[in-house]
Amino acid sequence: MTNFVPCNNNKNTFPLTLCEKEECFQVSEIHISGLEASQTNTTNHIGKGRITFGILYKRGISTINAIFTIKRSFRVNTVGYGGLKDAHSISWQFISIEGGATGFNTKNIRFTPLSTRYTHMSTSEVWGNSFTIHLKNVDEPLTLAEKFVSLYRKPLPAYYGPQRFGTLENDTHLVGLYLLKKDYPSAVKKILEGRNGWYEALLQKSLNNSKNDEQALLSLPPAILRLFINAYQAHVFNRALEKFFGLTPFLRETKIIVAPKDLNGLPVKSKTRLINGGITEKIDPSRLYFIGSLPGTNLEKATDEFGKIEAEVLSEDGLTPNDFRDTLLGDFKGSLRQLYFWVIKPQYLINKTDVWLYFRLHRGMYATVVLSFLAGANPPRKFLTPKPL
């Protein structure tokens, strides 16, 4: 496997040049009900229950760090959310806070309560996200804009974007690999190379006290440890997806998982089934998704083509599906993910050499992948993080 240099969503590391301000990359979450977080009227919502549902606005901070700030401020254990939004951006998303939370406002975080309810916000409530992206110094802005609008005509491979893997100084997928291998000294060393600040300091303090790498790692919030392993799962998924689309997937002997679409255009993952290549030629793509699983204990019994490729990628890294058992957070079963996506409602605005792009994506899909395809990377190789040594 060739070593590719990962890029991250920081300033000008895209194939296309973003302006350097957070407002040049804006993300607004869309609820399954149709509410858009950045446009929701906050005056007409009532409800019952002891959980406060509302909108998190953040600027220049990751969702995880914003959530930890809110937990400390409200002194609560649980904050529900549907998805992670990039740090170098302005974003709006729906969250839930246990108890009767009030409004909250800091330099880069604002929480606006909408109503109370009985259950926490989760991924299943997210339809997708709307994006506003400002590109500058575009050589041929009209050509790029027309190419952008044409993207809606074809599906794109559902790679995870670079922000899933941290930064060049702290590749989170490598930490996840070390955790799965139970190589805790390497995991600690890699984490301490990072620049996030608070959780590196927490880890170092615990390490100084315990002198034990495993115990020091367990001092970190479970959400942080889970993020590392999730990043490695995404890393394997991306590598397998490149191999999968490099094949001819519709051969008669090929087996693949499919899921029907619901009324919102999202895959109904509870109704997946396995079919072979001879049938896929007759499938109406407007009715079914091709589905793959992230690597986990479930790959032990995988019979579909994508699952077999993922098992091969794991083997290249010296792992098997059994290594996802008995981690510091217990067992990890790979969740299901669609293998491709569409750009929805693409629009643009041109002012001299500046271009503004407006579009929507279903949940779990990355605008950074759209930008990579728009820049001519096919597949977007910058999203293939380096193969672990």
C-alpha cells in the first residue's frame, strides 16, 4: 500500500484554496424532521421531559471539545449529539443536555435551548448537513462552478474526510491501531505528540502519577478513546473502499450488502440483505444503497466482497477482527455505512476569482471529499492516511 500524506481541514491544505477564516467553511445540521439548525425559529418550541434539546453554535472548536466544555459548565454527565462537526469552521447542530439547561454563551460556543424532551439527541435524528464553502483565487471560476453543479448526476465513493484522522502531528488512526494491538506505550507516545492541549495534559498528569501506560490511558474520557479506535476503523474503510472501486464489483460471483432507502433517501440499515453480482445489474440505484461495514468483530463472519477486502487490509496492519474484542472500551462491532453518496441541491455564487458553494449531504458524508473530487482527485488519495509502519 502506498503511503499517502493525509490532509486536514486546517486553512489551506485542500486541493482547492479556502479562505483562512472559520466562516469560509460553514456547516448547519438538518434534523430528520426538516429543521435546519442555523435557521430554526427558537420561539415556537415546547415540550415535556427532563432533557433540554437545543442548538449548539460553535466557531473554531471541535464538537468533542465543545461538548466537554458544556459538560463542565452545566456539571452534567450526558450530552447527546448526532454528529461531529469540524473544528476549523462555523457550525450549528442539535444537542441535548440532561436536566433543565439554560442558555450558554462563551467566546466560541453558544447553546440555545429549544424545548424539553424525554430522550437524548442521537445520530438517527440527523438527516444530513448543509454547507456553505468559500473558495478564493480560483483560476477558472465558472468552469469549476459548472463542474460542481454536475456532481449531483453521479454517486461519489463515501470516503471519510481528512478531519476524521486528526492532524499531521497526531494521527488519531495510529493511536487507534496501537490501542487495538494493546501497544499502550506507543499509543501514549503518539497522543502526547498532539497539540489539542487539555487531554494530552490530563494523560501526562496521570502518567506521572501512575507510571503505567494502560492506567494513564484509562484516565482519558471514554469518548476520546472511542474516537481513536473509530478513526482507525475509518482508515481501514477508506483503504478498502479504494480497493473495492478499483475492482469490477458487479461480477456474477461478487457478493454485496444492499439496503433499501427510506422516504428521506437514507439507507434502512435494519433491512440489509446480501446479494450477488448477477442480481446487482438489475438493481434500480434510486431504490437501494450498496452497503459496507466498518471493521470490527462482525468481520469474523463476513461473506460479502467489501468485508473480505477489509479483512485483507487489517491483515496488512497485523490485525484480525478478533483484535476488536476486549479493548480498553470493550468490544467494537463495525457499524454499517453506505459506499457512495450524492451531492444534493448544488448551487454557487461567483465574484471575480472567488466562488461560494452551497450544497447538502446526507449524514456521515464529508464536504471535504466533495472538494477533492471537484479538484480532480479521483479517487481523493489525500484522504488515504499513511499505512501504519
